[in-house]
Amino acid sequence: MVDIHSTWQRFLTRLRAGGDKVKGRPASTVDEALTLSKALIAHPADAGQVKLADALAATYRRMNDEEAAAFFAGLAAQFNPDPAVLSSVARAYLDEPTPERAAELAAAAEAPRQELIRRLNIAKEGTALIVGMRQRAMKLAAKNPAIAPLTADLRHLLASWFNRGFLEVREISWRTPAAVLEKLIRYEAVHAIRDWSDLRNRVEGDRRCFAFFHPAMPEEPLIFIEVALTQKMSDSIAPLLTPAPDRELSATPRAAIFYSISNCQPGLRNIQFGDFLIKQVVAELQAELPGLRIFATLSPIPGFRRWLDEAFALGKIVPSALKQAIERGDWIDNPKAADALRAPLLGLCARYLVGMSPDGEGGEVKDPVARFHLSNGARLERINWRADPSSQGVEQSWGMMVNYRYRPRTISANQEAFAFEGRVERSPGVTALLNAPIRFQEAAVQKLVGQD
């Protein structure tokens, strides 16, 4: 059996032998942080750990990006598993693959910096510090590949700490503390909140807002979702964003439209809990309003125009008149010209959303919003023409938006179909768009191209 205590002693001896200096880097802050890190991981579990963790946190908070990169590189280089111990335990497991040997192997393979991060978490506001540390490490890793082992460890630990079981769903209302409401204005990533009046419009009357919180960060929303309660599935974003302070909740709303989902903490990127929030919100709304029958999004299509531009550049879409007409862009405010381009653009957008190539060949779904909702069990329900004529909407998708529909009884089956077969569940209307050839009113398009 492996003596874990001896393994730790060898690790600490190796740290001390490595010295405290980081060559070519500012010593005053980086070396102090590495020295505190070594002391924290060596210290027995008592009140002294808290003081060391607080001191390390304070030192880290003083770092500029250059110092942080050096500190992260030091943690990645100096706080690794002992190679000799790991080789010995691995051989022992291969000779005797028992659960006990597997546990020894797991203990020996864990980088000691993971234990360091756990101990840093006991510092005041330590969890928020570590979330911010991952955000910074991901940014710095682009130019400092040596940091990658640390970013992997941070993701592993945060994925455990921010497990759905630890998260609390709260409804955000106008009575929510102002400090939290202000963060919604700051973090809104889909449809900017202009001011406090606009924010009030999104949380009162026939609007709802829900967010996930973590006990260690009680005033910091992790992700929030905005909902409009309507009579039918929405096909345009403008009515949902138009301020109406006196708007009251209808006695019998039939639809809940999720029109904005915003992640608030970049340090938790790729740690999934948005899907849990949607399902929890569906349950909360069903309990409050049993008459709701439709749960759907009104979502942007952020990658469509880029995909279309690349297809044109590669010559995958013909005829050239269509390319010329679309690329002119001035058709967007010309109803007749827009009508001439509606059918081909809707058909191409349907192909994009299900993962096809422009010429109809199969592939995988690339659009990030589509992947999110389809992997969570939604159905691709409807593509909406001129749903978002704002500059951002035109830039992303020539103004189109999409409804993904959540039917509680089919969510699990849809999830499995997408995860294991790559199959996109879709409505008959979307299927009809996929089956139709990419046609257009050639005379109208030619006339458009010929306009001065």
C-alpha cells in the first residue's frame, strides 16, 4: 500500500528544493504567492490555514496580468504529481486491479495544486476569487500554454462545486435587492437592458426572470433567463422588448417565451447548468400558471450569416445572382426585395440549424445556441423571418430568429436522439423547408441586382 503521508512529505521536500524564485519575473509578488502556496499546502488543517489562505488571496489580488501568468505557470510546473510514486502505484494497479489499488492510483494521480485550490477556497470570498482566477487563466493561457494544466484543474474543481445540487433558483423581481438587479443590467448578453425602467419592464407584469445562485456567492447570479408570458409563440423580438410599464398579466397566458439567457460568470464557461435552469423554470411556471401550454424560446442565430458568407466564398451556393442580391444588403429595408429572398434564405437557414452544408449534405450542428437547446431536449420548431431587424440581428442572421420548443413529455427522448444519434427533432414546417429546393424569384432578384 502507498504511504500517502510519505508521498506528501516527498512532494514538500521537492517544492523546497526548487526554491522560491521565478527567473526573469517580478519577485516581490509572484515569489511571495508561491511561498504562501507552499506554506498553505503544508500546513495542518487548523485555523492557521485560514490566515494563510487569506494572505495568498490578498497577494493574488494585487497581481497584474504578467505576474498572474508567472504565478499560474509556477503552480502548473511545481505542484504536479510525483512521477516515481505515480509509476509505482500504476504498476501495482496493473498487477492487482482492485478497488483499493484504483483508489491509490487516483490519489497519486491528483495534482497537489488541486488540494491547494481547495484550501484557497476557505479564504474570505474564496469561491468568487477562484471563479475569477479561472477566467483570468483562460485568457492568459492563449499566450502561455504552460498554464493549461492549471486551467484543467480549475475546471474540474468548479464543475464539482457548481453541481446542480448546490444551486438555488430564485425569481428576480422588482423587490429583489438593487445590488442584484444592477448585475442583471451589466450581465445581459443577448438584448441589452438600457436603464432601470427597461429592467423593470422585464421583471414585472407579464414578464418573469429567474436566476441560479450558489451559496458561496449569494449576491452573484450565475445565469439568468428572461421570460415573456404571451398568448402564442412569439415570432418577433420587438414586442417582447417594448417597454410597457402598465402591462398586466393576462388571466390566461398560454405561452412562456424564453427570449434571453445570459451567463454571468466567464470563469464558469463550459460548466453546464443552463439546461437545469430551463427545466426548473418550466416547473416553476407550470406550478404558478397551470394553463400554460407552450414553452419555447425566441433565439438568435449567431453563426448563420458567417456560415452563409463562407459558403458564398467557396462557391457552394448558386446562382451568382442570388449571391449578389444577398450581399448587397440594401434589400433588408425593401419589402419587395426581401420577399424575393425570403424563401431561399429560410431554406438555407434551416440547413444551417440542422447541421447540413449549403448544398444539402449532412454534417453536425455548429450553431452554439442551437446546440445548447437541442442538447437540452428542445425541438427545432420555427424559423421566423425579419424577427430581429436590429443591426445586431442583421449582422448575425439577416434578421431571422428561431423558436426552440420544450415539450416536457419529450425532452428526455429528444436529448437522447441528439446525443447518441445526432438527430435533430424538428417540426413539419422546418422539415418542409429542408425538403424544398433553394429557389428564388429570379426576375425579382435580377432586377434588384440591377438597381443603382
